[in-house]
Amino acid sequence: MTEPPDPATGTGPEPVPPPAAAPPARRGWLRSLGRAVPYLPAAAPAAIVVAVAITLLLASGFHNFGWDFFGLKFNSDQGVWGVGVLIVGSFLTAVPALVLSMLLGLGIAIASTTYLPRALARVLDPTVDLLAGIPSVVYGIWAFVAVAPWFGRVLNPWLASHLAFVPGFAANSISPSSEGVGLPIAIFVLTLMALPITTLLIRDALRSVPRDLWESGLALGATRWEVVRRVALRHGRRGVWSAAFLGFGRAIGETVAVAMVIGAVDKLPSNAYDSTWTMAAFMFQELDAAFGSSRYLELLAELGLVLLAITFAVNLIGRRLVAHLYAEEVAGL
């Protein structure tokens, strides 16, 4: 209905424009896709882990899983796959390397955060970080060419003379033909490769300690070492434990450098200087054989599953422990 004209002006009111049409509703699947996009980056790591596990399971053919598979009898010529030999070799190298890298990492981190002048610490800190950027094959060739002969001529005889009372360390255990290749040099290489991550995490944990705690401890008459031992390490123990578990994962999964210096013998070591094999080094060196033998491919896939399970278990234990320590800290506040 049109309104009458205004008597004063003789004109009618301006026409009212029609209401704007409502925008078309977005399609349901586009809306769902838009909501799912932010979750894709977060889900990518889990998807990769699942994809790796499924691929290894399918490649294994579900063969060889049983108690014999984890036995200590390994003979590739007879088709006896007792990968317990490889598991033991992995732990014999990774655990001592972890202990040594944690001790060195603690020493370097404490010196850098407590004793060294700030200017000198800023110069020396990046040198430890640079160790993480050296390729593992460089570590391996350097250790094989330069360090292993020194181990064979100097360090191994020194250990034999000073630790002869320890079983496996006697001088008659050293093989003249080993040329230093074996467990000691493999542990040395793994220590260097785990050192950067352990040092970095411990150093960051100590630097996260509030300055007030440092100054309060010193004001009460404690020495710097006492403050580090009783205050800083206790406050940063979550970072120290994280360094231990991540360092172990780095050591047990190292491949190329260990394969070059460990000696590659599929048997349990009979002494502290003997050669053996680790899971990762075995998979690396025997990969070419898997292309010509389906049974070998199944073995490597199953061994990869074992290594994946060990790494997953270690990380899960580490996460639970760190979460428990965090809960204790929150409860103590």
C-alpha cells in the first residue's frame, strides 16, 4: 500500500528498498572441511607412526613372531633368527653411552650455567650444538680411521691392565686382529652422538631455574656447587630426565656410525672388547640382501617393529615419569 503525498511538499516519501537477500548457506561438507583443517597438522605425527607400524606389519608377513624369534641363537646361513643377540648388543652399547653422555652433559651444563663467565659461555655453548649437525657417517669414518687404532694400541691395553680383576676385561680377551673395532669404540661414538641433546636439555633446565632461588641459596652461605646440587638440579629434574630418555632413544637407534666400528659379528660378545651387532646396524648392513630374499625382508621388517616398540616404550615411560614429577611440583606449591 502506497502512502499519500505530503501536503507541505506535495511529494511522497522515498521508496523503501527491498530487503537484501540472505547469503546462500554454505554446504555442509565445506563447513566440516574448514573445521577439520586446523586439526590436520596436529594429527600428522600420529598418522605417520601408524603408517610406519602398519607398513612394517604388512612387510613382515606376520612370520617368525614367537619365543624363538627373540632367542640368543643367530645363524643367517641356517635361517635361525634369534634377534635376542641384536637386542642385547643394542643395549650393551646404548646404556653405557647414555651414562657417559649424561655425565659429560651434566658437567658441561653446570660449567656453562654456573662457573664460566657469561661472555665465555656464549662462545662455547654453540660448539656443543654444532656436534649435533655433524653427519653420522663423518663420525663413523673419523672413529674408524683415527680413533679405533688408538683404542687398539692404547686404551684397550690400559683397561686390561687396570681392570683385569673384572670378568671380561683381562688382557687375554683382546683380539690382536681387532684393530680397536668392537664395543669400546662403538660406545665412544654413541656417547658423542647423544651428547648434544643431553647437554642442551640439561643446560636449558638449569637456566630455567629462577634467579631468586640461586641468589637465595648463595645468600644463606651455600657454595655454588651446593646450590646446583640441592636447588638447581632438583628444580630442573624434569629436564634432566627428559635428556636421559631422549638420549637413550638417540643412542639405541643410531645406525651408520655404529655399523662402521662395531665389527658386525652376529653373536653375543664374549668380553668387553669383542665385536657384536645392534638392531639398527644390522638392518642397515643387510638391507641389500632384503631385495633378493623375501624372508630377509620379513626379518628386517620384524626387527624394525621390535626397535619401534622399544623406542615407543622408552618414550612412554619417560613421558609418564616427567608428568609424575610435574604433578609433584604442582602439589608442592
